[in-house]
Amino acid sequence: MKKVVLISAFSLLFLFGLSRYTRAMEPELPPELRLSLHDAIGAAMENNPTLQLSRARAEEAEGAARVSRGPLLPNLSGTVSRTNETIFLGAIGLSGISDPIDLFDARVRLTQNLFSLSLIQQWRAGKAGAEAAASDAEVTRRDTMALIGLLYMEALRAEAAVKASEANVDLSRQLLALAQDRKAAGLATHLDVTRAQVQMENEKQRLLVAQNQRDRTKLNLIRSLGIGRDVHLVLTDALALVEVEQPSPAEALAAARAQRVELQTQALREKFASLTLRSVQSELIPSLSVNANYGRIGNKVDDTEGTRFIGLALSVPFFDGGSRQGRIAQSLSRIRQEEIRRRDLSQQIDFEVRDALLTLASTRQQVAVSEVGLQLALQELELARQRFEAGFANNIEVTNAQTSVVRARDNAIEALFNFNAARINLARAKGEMETLQ
């Protein structure tokens, strides 16, 4: 009895240790991350590296604007010094070297530009540059939203392709089993079975390619979201046809001109170039500044006398070797460049809106056509299967019909992806990414 108890106890301990060892050897699954399209866009707004860089550039431009304001404000500094020196008297016509002299000096200095139109224009240009950088960061934010939306749709398309390939493989197995059954009954040939096997292996190959593409698109989406790669990404939305308002071209163009941040950014860039030109031209206007200091000086810290200085300085530029004219020419060229960019941007926005409207209308029709095509392909396959089962045909008709079903499924997925990509592009073209569902 004791032996039985000992053996049972040992067995339990062994099984317990084995289960713990097995769990320890199993790789830990990455955490699951479930994201809708709205969640993915929200995550990118916090973590996307491109967006973070654009915000950092806006902060840099704001710092540059504060630097340009500095010369217009009082510059106050203070110094305290204590020195011990000897003087070579020969410099003033005497012989020898003086005795050591102690000197203590504590002083406050003030410099203030009273009037400088060039500095004022530089400060205004700096502010315009900071505003342009902030507006450019908003452009990047909206472009990132559109990019994430398209990447999300690509991932959905890849998942749909995997599901379609799995359905195709399952269909191939059914048709292979049918061919084998018909051959066993003496109503089909070995060629029919081989043809069905080839078709099934082809679909298995397509499934492997689709699975790899799905994993790659998810990895690309995770990279653009700026989150850790060690996650199991689950997309909660589906690739489907959704209701989207089809505005007229005039309505869409009016919305784009009112809401596209790029136009505001370009206006600020033109303002920056214009103010930069004015700051260079204003260098020809005299400027006025004041310099002052007050302090106590003496041989010892406790034996000093107060001294002061105040003075006005009027600066009148005459000739600087032609560098100012060169900078004026550069500024004029920048203004012309910005004007060209503005015209090109206006035309680009017009093209994007019209192209998105055309594509949305076309892809909506493509979805409807692809659905009909898939239903017809499935009917063709069923009829071909019935003919093969009845012995009226070999399985060439079945294989051809199966190929039509595969193509119809691909067409349906592609049409849905194109439609959803078109609605994202239309939202971006109109400047309405925040309203995207």
C-alpha cells in the first residue's frame, strides 16, 4: 500500500513539473491590439514619427521667431571684476614699470534699439515663418490621417484576400474529392483527378502569397502607427461598401478651397518671403539705438565711486559692397517661387478633387458589377459541377468555372478596396479628414 501511495505521489509531482516545463518552453504570444479605422488614426496622431518631426520643426520655427524679437527688446547685462596689474610706463614716455594697481569694477550695461525698421520686419517675418511651420504641421497631420486610412484599407484588402484564398482552397478540395469519386465510379479519368490536384496546389500557393502579403501590410501599418512591433494586430472594421455623399464638383471645390490647410500654409509662406524682402530693403533706413551703463569703480571693494555712461547712436548705411542688392535679388526670386507654388497648388487641389469624385463614382459602379460577376461565376461553377457529375462533360469546364470564381472574388475585393481608397482620397482632397468614418 505504501508503495502505491509513493508511486502515485511521484507521478503527480512528475506530471506537475512536466506541465510547468512545457508552459515555460512555449513562446509567449504577443499582446493583442484591436483597432478600428478611427482608433488607428488616433494612435498615429500620438506616435507617428513623421508627425512628431513636423511638430518639432514647428517648435523650432517658434524659437527662431523669438530669436528675431530679441534685438528689439532691452539687452541688460552686468559684470563684476577685480584686477591687479602693472603698466609699462614707457608707453606714455616714462621709464620703468608701475607699481601693482588693484582695480574693482561692478557695472550694469543696457543696450536698446529705439528704432530699426529692418529689425521690426525681421521679427514680423519670423512670426510669419512660425505660423507657416505650425500650419505645415497641420498639413502633415491630415496627410498622415489619409496615409493611415489607406494603409488600414490595404490591410483589410490583404485579410479579405486571405479569406478568399482559403475559400478557394476549400473549393479545390471539394472539386478534387468530386473528381476522385467520379474516377472511382468509372465516370472520370486520371487526367481529371490530376487537373483538380494541380488546381488545388495552385490555390494553396496563392494562399501562402496572400498570407505573406497580409502579414506585411499589417507590419507596415504598425510601423506607420509608431507603436511597438511585438503586437498581434486585429482589425475590427471590414472592407465593405459604405454610404458616402457624392457632392457636385462645384460643392467639393468650394469645400476644398475653404478647408485645405495647404492654401493657408502657402499664403503664410508668401507673407514670410515678402516680409523678408522688406527687412532687407529697410536696412537702407537709418536706425537709432541707446547704450548706457552705470557702476562703481575703485581700488578696493569698500572704496568705490559711481560712474555712468549714456549715449545715442544713429546708424546711416551707405555702401556694403553690393551684398544688400544681392539679398534683395534672392528675396525677389523667393517671392516669385512662392507665387508659382501657389498657382500650382491651386491647380493640384482642383485636380485632386475632380479625380477623387470621378474615382468614387466609378468604383461605386465597379463594386456593383463585381458583385453581379461573382454571383454569375458561382452559378457557372454549379452548372459545370452538375454537368460533370452527370457525365456530360469532363472537369475542364469545372476548372474553367473555378478560375472564373477566383477571378470574380479578386475583382470584388479590389473593387471594395478602390472604393474605400477613393472615399479617403475625397475626404483628404476636400480637407475633411476629421469627418472620415
